[in-house]
Amino acid sequence: MRIKTLVVGTLYTNCYVVYEGDEAFIIDPGAEADYILEQVKGLKVKAILATHGHFDHILAVERLKKTLKAPFLIHPADGWIMEESLKWINPPRPAPEIDAPLIGELGLKGHKFEVIHTPGHTPGSVSILVDNEILFSGDTLFQGSVGRYDFPGSSLEDLKKSIKKLMELPDRVKVYPGHGGETTIGDERRENWFIITYLL
């Protein structure tokens, strides 16, 4: 399995193209639809996935859906988050239609994508664990930090529980966050200020 990291938009969101052979998922297409489309040429995009509903993770969804004829999946608890968040931008726009809930498991050419509900940053935030080796953590867990918990729908207590859940994963699991650089569960267990302050 291969991963392309595309940094998009004014908030430098990590959009990921995850592919095996000619099949792909797009995770968190936050902006720059033309750039993302260029990067998936020759691939069959099976689905567009959003780890949560903030505008900087979904702005390119509508264009990608129309062009690629691919379904859009997000946790249903973030439907209202998408609607509210897209009022923050100028001009405001309607939320993309959700084609299926992002829950349970997905498959990509023999790889298992397990959707872990990790609320806190938003009520419908998820992290996506691939083959128990790779974690797309959205804005739940960052290198050296965690997602903000002062937005509408955020919860510090839920975030603590979600981070604790992620810390049960093996140290070797490589983490691809919604912003910033890559890390591992082991490094975050040892060095992340939030984990050291709240969970140890």
C-alpha cells in the first residue's frame, strides 16, 4: 500500500491519497480539488473519507464527488458540524451530501481499514487504522499535541477518552495526522504533553 501526502488549503491540511494497485481512497480533501484530481489520475477512487466535518477537511469534497463519481463517507455525528463549519468561510456553502456513514470497516485490495470513533475535537471525529500498522488520526492526535477542544461540539473529556483508546495501539503504529508531520504511537506515548499531563 502506498500513501501520497498532499498539503492543501490555507490551514495546511494533510490530504492523503491511499492506494494499492489502481484502487484508492482519498482522506480529508480540505481544498485544492484540481491538485488532488491531478494526483489521482489513473486511479479508481473507491471513496472519499473525512475524519471529521470541519471545513478545512471537506472543502474539495463536492467537486471530487462530481468528477470522480465516488461516494463521500463521514461519521453521522458530524453532519451538523459540516453545516456550521461551512458557514465560517466566505462565501458560505452548503455541506456535501453524505453517501454512507464512516463506521465499521472498509477494504482496499486486501487491506483492512478499521474506523475508530474518537470524539473530542468534534463529536464525529474518527481515526482510521489500516492493518494495525498505520493510523490516520485526523485532528485527534498530532505530533506532540492533540486537536483543539474549544470549538462547538468539542469535549475535553471525550478527547481524553479517545486519546487513551489510541494509546492502546502498538508503539510501532505510524500516525498520519490531519496537520503537521508524521509520528508513531510510541513516540506520542513518551513525548506528547497532553498524554503526559492528562493520562499518565
